[in-house]
Amino acid sequence: MQQKLTAPGQPRQLDEPQVPLSVPVGDEVKTTTCYMCACRCGIKVHLKDGRVRYIEGNRDHPVNRGVICGKGAAGIMQHYAPSRLRTPLLRVGPRGSGEYKEIGWEEALGIATGWLSRIRATDPKKLAFFTGRDQSQSLTGWWAIQFGTPNFAAHGGFCSVNMAAAGLYTFGGSFWEFGEPDWDHARYFLMFGVAEDHASNPIKIGLGKMKARGAKVVVVNPVRTGYGAIADEWIGIKPGTDGLFVGALIHELLSSQRIDLDYLVRYTNAPALVIESPGSADHGLLARGEGGEVLVKDRRTGVLVGIDSPDLSPVLQGEVELPDGRKARPVFEMIARRYLAPEFAPDEVAKRTGLPASQIRRIATELAAAAFDNPVVIDQPWTDWHGRRHEKMVGRPVAMHAMRGISAHANGFQTCRMMHVLQMLLGAIETPGSFRIKPPYPKSNPPRIKPRGKPGEVKPNTPLPGPQLGFPLAPEDLLIDDAGTPQRIDKAYSWDAPIAAHGLMHMVITNAANGDPYPIDTLFMYMANMSWNSSMNVPAVMDHLTAIDEATGEYRIPHIIYSDAYFSEMVPYADLILPDTTYLERWDCISLLDRPISDADGPADAIRHPVVEPDRDVRPFQDVLLDLGWRLALPGLTNPDGSRRYPGGYPDYIVNHERGPGVGPLAGWRGKDGESFAKGEPNKGQLDRYIANGGFHHHPLPHDQRYFKLWNRGYVDWAHKSGFLESTDRLVMQLYCEPLQRFRLAADGHGAVQPPASHRERIATYFDPIPFWYEPFEGQLVDLSKFPMHAITQRPMHMYHSWGSQNAWLRQITAANRLYMARAKGAEIGVADDDWVWITSHQGRVKAQVKLMDGVNSETVWTWNAIGKRSGAWALDKDAPEAEKGFLLNHLIGELLPERDGGYRFSNSDPVTGQAAWYDLRVRIEKADAEPPGTSPRFEPLTMPRSVAGRRK
Amino acid sequence: MTALPATTRKKLGLVIDLDTCVGCHACATSCKEWNAGGYSGPLTDEDAYGADPHGAWLNRVHSYEVGEGAESRTVNFPRSCLHCETPACVTVCPTGASYKRAEDGIVLVNPDTCIGCKLCSWACPYGAREYDYTHGVMKKCTLCVDRIYNETLAPEDRQPACVRACPTGARHFGDLADAESAVSKLVADRGGFDLLPEMDYKPTNKYLPPRPRTFEAKAVGPVAESVPRPDGSAAERLFAWVDRVLST
């Protein structure tokens, strides 16, 4: 650069330097799918000299439309994290000691095959296979079926099964996973319990659109962070009381006669007749005609007709006499009486929720005004299930979304169902402006899949006759023996958790160590940090993992196999570690058969493909599973001549596996010529087509099928033809959830399968077919004068579980967490900013540092989820803030509830679904002046495997 | 002392909407990611896996609570160089390494002449400059000068990485010298404001304020008829209404 001459004391004036403005980003761009959280956004990965240079959002992708979040943009540092495992490991010291031998894959697979083949030849249920944050459940579940064990599930039981089950049993879809708000048309948006997660970018994009349009955004959450911060109204509700708030809204809508009667009659079972014959085996079931059709009473003729009759004008109130003399009553009347009861009046509800009655009334008024005074009209003709043409699509611009804050309570299933009742009363499901379902959903409510694993279905060297996870309709569908004993290690589908549609992963280790209901031989897990932030009562879980059976001198859980890409807290507790790749080094299939990336405008699925080669001796878990399956000679994985069914590994399986004729893991570009969608023979070029299209396939529905899907003739016929619906039967939404009543009848002493005495009252109480509110169990069982505060977690938007804080960039944003508390509460109990306090629950105590704030419910403390780390884990230095100051609330949460009368300890879960009740925690806060600063408890620092430690330097 | 151009042909800058920023840090990590390998790179990360992880970030997000009680709200505030019209960080520079481009107003640091004296970071009231301990030079937001004119990128991608990333659409990029530009109109419509205008550095970047909260039911439509008390007759009134509606 040339310097111009300037007089002394005059400012320098230089020629501007030449900045290189058009440097190419890299040498190559590859398009794949993110895995920095559960959203599965499309990403473009720029490579330079064989290394990842830059990751950005894919503009064409249906999930993220080009944007990327704080986690996704830090993917480079995840991919290059020093905590990556580098080689298979065999434990040589005691469990937890971190003494390993580094071994080769042949030896590792040989050991696993030895353990597993012995189990399979004797008693397949001795394998418990649980896969955590797995995005390949259609493969892992199928593998477990081939193996023959009933003990399979992923992490849904401790995440969102309450939402999934409540939605699937009501309208055949669900919040988040199988539905989304109508971001483009809603004018009023009510969001419950979204702890900054699920979904990430779709919610952010949607909120941006709503704010730009001037829609009102209302956030219901005890904590006002991220989404709550930009809401037009933040409702800082007391944890676990959302059902009261929702019930009060329903109360107000019914009181002011602001409901969508036409919608209720057309699309729900509001007019269905409920048999009233207390003490009989059919009490509370729906009255049915000779052909099995659900009956309603026509108000003009007084005749009982089937609910599927066109142009119904049904009776909605009053006792109805059935032909055989039994009495019945319309569902609508029962709903109205339930919610008009004084317990749901705003003044009553105000006492428990902490929300002013005036605010509840105002929100109800706003909801009604938004729904009814200004409907959304789309100029689009459509044809309904009965074949009637409608010139326009008319809907209610009130959208709702709910997640963990509802799900993670022991009343979450009924609360979520109650939200769906509210939506139905407003005409706000599958109508323009409201909540929309994502194909291949809606399914039948619930889907017609029964769980397998009954006595007699689990046999040596034999596949299970069907999937482990399904949707019971009656006690006969439970997985129990004649004595009522659970058949699964997690007690899913037993009287403890009859509709445990995602299993109870949070109970597996405790139950296995206790041999309750039976001991297992091998615990095989993938991507689940169960000795740390994914378990309740972490100290006890560590004990369980290392507990010795005094009779044999062996570990009570004799073998543990674990696959993870990173040196997580769980690794030292495994006997055999199968190192996985990062998400940029692997094939994956995000399938319509499990959890697709669809939006409400059409089904979509996606792949990951390797954009870089691994630089270590690691293998993608799915390849390993297929290899193991062949070594075990599992039927679906082995040809008749004994050779591998999928010699090309996971990509070979993705293309060539058929679940049914023409149905495979990917729905796009099927058939020889690649021109078929959903059904068609395998296409050798399928993956190339996906890669060329940016890693995904989206099938946009014609515009006349995009709303009213459950009752849309065009959609239902197409969905049936595509294999998404078992039949073209009419789909009626379930205001009244009849299957629950069948369980209640069993508790009343009816039927062949009845709960044991210890469970009768529980089933009779909580299996109410009409949603109700109850105090979550921990609040019922502990002394609230000793534990007066609620304690919950939120998930920072830039981190996701424990994956985040090993990330060199993300941990510069957050490396330790504080206990957040209301400023007024701090003043009340004498706690100031930066004070260290003990947080004590009935289970134990944890020491944390306080930060006071205004935006939190006054009776609630909270912290960020999964920041706290065990010293030495994730290849962080032993004195990392995550270990010295970061803490988990998990240690305070019991996985078992306190004993009740009779001594039985139920799991800390929803009584219907078995969902882990993380947010029911009750605590007290006391200053910890006497102790030096720093978190407690601390555990023995972990020792990195040599190969990991070597890279760390 | 370094001189400023008398005028700049354009005033390129950002408009950041505090009404929609959820504080997700996407802009911060995307910025780090782009610039770590771009013109500003490498950006250091000190003690990345240790007790005190820190490094150079050209864009950071802070979350604050403002007001108390019912008036309290949470504001997420992204912070980066504002590319001021009269930036003290340039005029204090003893070597001329800090400069403001005559063409577009972007404030840059020439790494070849920066001596790492940190005068500029002392002069900047916005805390927008980041000292790179590894390389001994000052780093700052370049407005992604190596993206916005980059002919190897698709035209729609020629915008700063933070804008490209932002999931809520809270960040906008454009020429604030052009009254007809989308960003200028946004500023006019939404009451965009300067940070610390009293310092008179004339920031180019503008912030859009959070919209006022309204708790009036009229915001979404007329108020429904007054709600009856739950005196036991609400059900009967409801059923009578249902009867009327279904009879018509």
C-alpha cells in the first residue's frame, strides 16, 4: 500500500487496500440434512481442500427454506470435535472406570454377536434395545422385530409421547411431529410449553411471518425467554396447571356460546351417543347399530342413524332411549357439563394457575373473536367425504402449538387432549388458519397397529410377529401375562402405562438392575446419554449400571453395548463401544415409515449422505446394525444361502428394502423409471435422484386437498391409494375417547383382562374419556410445605442436549448454567444474584448459583437443560465450567414415585402413556453460605480413551 | 489519526428488528463460521475445550430484561459494528489500518497495517471490535464484504451471512443512503433508531423497536357478549342456544 504524504498532525489518508471480494467459498458444495437437533433441516455443506468450510441452509428445503439456526451453523465444530470416538473400545477395568482396550471392528462385532446370538437362541427378551435420539427408527425397530425382542423403543417416552398419543387418539395426527400451525393464515397463535425447542427453524420462520402480518402471538410458559420474549402476550403460568387454563377457556367459550357447532357435528363425535348404564359392561361406550356404526339421534325424525350419514342434524343434548331400552346421552352434553362445572370457572382456575381471572376471560374472548368474527376464506373448491362439493375453504384463524411443557407432566396426556377439545370447539383443526396435519398423517385415530410381545409371541430364534410399539384399543391389547405381569422391561403396555406408545426408556436401567419384571442379559443402546442428562435420578442410575449380583458376582446388567459418536458420560459404563460417525460422514434415511419431514402441504422424506470420509476407525451405526443382523442370521437380513441381504450396507437397504409390496424406506422416485411416488418397485438410481434434488423429496398435494384432510374425498382416496390410510372409512375426531373407557370398565371389574387391585383406582381415575385436570403425582405425594417451588428446564436455542457443550463455539456462548428465580422470590427468601443455593427435592439436593430475573413465574425456578457435564466427559478439561459450575436438575428427579399405600412404587410418569414427568419436580431453595462456591454433587472425573486424549492435545 | 472519506456513495448496513429477534444466536454462529474461513479469518478460539473458552466474534447476541413487574420485557439484542458515518474507531487509528470505504461506507481493518494497539476498541462505544490475541490484530464485522460482491455466489446469496441465516427474518441488509430501498422504508415505517445517537457517530445500522404490547381485546375483533356467571344455568342456556342454531 502506498502512503500519501501528509503534513505532520494531519490525518493519514491511505489508499484503500484491495480486498479480495470474489473468493470462491470452497471447491465443492454438497447438500444433505442437518442433525444438530431433531428438526432435520436441509443444509449445503461447502468443502475446501477436503475439509468442511461452511454450512448454510438449503433454500429449496421444505423444513428450513434456506435459514439455519445457531446450532446448525456451528455444525463444523461438532464434526471436528476432539471428543469424537476413534476406534471400537472394550472395557477392561471395572464399569465406570474408563479403562478400555482399543480393539478392531472384527473383534468388536464378534463379541457382540456372541452375546446376542446366545440371547436370541434362548430368550430374545433378554435383549433390551433402546435407541435414544435415533432418526432411523423404521430400521432399528424392524431389526428388533427380526431379532425377536419386545424390548425396543427410542427416546419418545421421555420426550413427547403425551403429545403424540393425545393427538393420535383424537385426530390421527399430533402437535409438532405430525402437524403444524397454519403459519400463513393464522391471526391468533397460542403456544404452550415450548421450551425453545421442537421445532426450531419452522417455529422461528413461522413467528417471523406472523409478526410481519400483525397476528397476535400468545406464549404460555412459566419462563419468558426466546419465543416468549417476542410474544404480544406472555402468560407465566404455574407448571402443570395448563389444563386448568385450557379448561377455563373452554368454560368461557361454552358459557358465551362461542363454539363452531357446524364443525362439531360434521367432523367430531360430538353427536355420538354414550351409553349410560352404570355398573354394566357397556357403560360409557358409544351406542352402536347392528353394523357396528356409531349411533346419533336425528333431531327432525327422532330416528337413530349412523354418525357417517350425510347432512346430520343430530340431537346434542338430553337422554336418548336406545331400541333395547338402555339410556344414552350425546357426547356434546357430557363435554359441556364437564367444562361448565364451577371447577373450570376462571375465578376458580385463577387460584391454582396464578393467572388473573380477567386475563383468562379476555383470552377466551380474543380466541372467539379471532375464530368467528373474521374467518379465513380461501377461494378453492373441494369435495368432502360424502361427495358434496364446497366452493370455498373456510376456516378459523386460531392456531395452537404445544410441546415439552405440556408433555413432561404426569397430567400431560389429558392436558394435551383438552387442548385438542378446545381446538375442536373452535373449529380449528385442519381448517384454513388453524392447525394442520402433515401427511402421511392423519391416520386412523388411533392408527391400527397393535403392540406385539404378548406371552407366546416371544420365541427363541424367531422374529416378533409385528412391531413392538402400537396403539391399544382395549385391555386385551396389553402386553401382560395372565397374572398381569408386564412383558416388557420398561413395563410399557402394562397396567402401569397402558398406552405407552413410545415405550419408557427412562425406566429401562432401573428395571433391569432391579430385575423387575425380570433380569435381562444385554442392554444395547444408541445415542442416549443415560448415565447423565437423559436419565432421572442420575446417581442411582450410575449405581444400577455398576450393581453386582451378589449371587453370581456378575453385573446385574451383565452386558452393555453402546454406540455413540462422542465421548459422552455414558461411554465409560458400556462394556463394548461401537463408535459411530458424525452426521456429515453417513447415510441416513428420514422416512415416511417413522418420523418424516413432511409439511402440511405434502409428504416429504430425506436422506443424509456422506459429504466427507471419516478419518478414524468408525462406522455408521446403521451399517453396523445390518452387519450384526447378518452375523446373527436374522431372517430379513440374510439370504436363504446365508449371504448378506444388503451387502452394500445402509444405502443398499434404503433402496432395496421393502416393508410391503412397493413400499420402502424412501417414497420418492420409486419404480424402475423412478416416476412413482409412495409405492413402486425399488429404483437403483433412487439415491442419486435424492442427491440431485438436495437430499429430499417433497410431494405437494393438489390445492383442493390441502385442508380438511380427514374429510376430504380427494385426499382420503389418494392417501389410501398411497398406503397412508388403511381404508377410505370416514375419519371422525374423538372429542370423547372411547378406548380409554374400555380400560376404565376393566377397572370396574368387567372383561377378561382386569387390572390388579393395586391399579384399579388409578385406571378408573385417569382413563377418563373426557379430558380433565389433576395435580401431577409429585405434587400429590410430597409435602408441599417442604417443597413449595416448581423446578423446570428450558433448552437454549443454541444447544441441544449434551451434544452442544462440547462444541468450541457454542460453549463460548454458554458454558455454565444458573438457577433462575423471580426477583421478588429472591427478595422474599433472602437470595441475591450470584448466591450459591441448595436446591432440594424429595430425591436429593444440588448446589447451583442464582440469577434473579423478572420473566419467570414467581413460584418456579428454572435452568438451561443439559449444560452441566461430568468432569472429563466430552473431551473437555476437567476444570471446565460445565463441570465446576454447570449442574443438572436430573439428580433431583425420582424415576420412581414415593411409595403409596401397599408399597408399590409407580414410575414418575403419566399414568396413561408412561411419559417421563420431568417437569413435575418440586423443590425448596436454601442459601449455601457455609460451603465454598461450586456445584454439587460432583462425580469422579472421567478418563478419556487414549485415542481421544491423543487428539485432544 | 486516519481520515474519513468526505462522503460515501452508498451506506450499506443492517436493519435489525428487535420485535422478532428470539435470541437464537444463528446470526452469531453463522458469522463466526463464515468469517473464520473468510477475509477476516482465522478467528481465534482460545481455550476452546478448557476452563475459559473465548474467542473473536464479529457479532454477538445479548438478552436483557427491561422494566419491572408488568412492564418488564425481555429483549434480545444482536450487537456488531454499526458502520458509523463518522466512526471514532477510524479517526483514532494511528496507522490508517482502520478505514471507511468511500464506495459503500463499510468500515474495515487492514490486517497488514494494524499494529494491535487497541485504540479503536477503546474509541468504539458499541464494543464492536474484537481483539484477536493469536494474531495480534483487531477484527470486526466486514458486513461480509467478501460475500456481498462475491460473483462466485448466487445473486440471492450476496448478503451478509447473518442475514442469510436469520430464521425469524429479523435482519435486513441494504443501502440506507437510498430512501427508496427496502431497508430505508422499513426504518421509516417502523421508527428505526440509532444506538447512542448522542455520541454523534451516526451509525448506519438501525434497530427497529419492539412493537407496543396490547392487552386490549379489540386488537383481534369485537368483544363477545358478556360472559354469564357459572350459576348452574350456563349449561341450559348453552343447550337452548344449540337448539336454536340447529333448528335454523
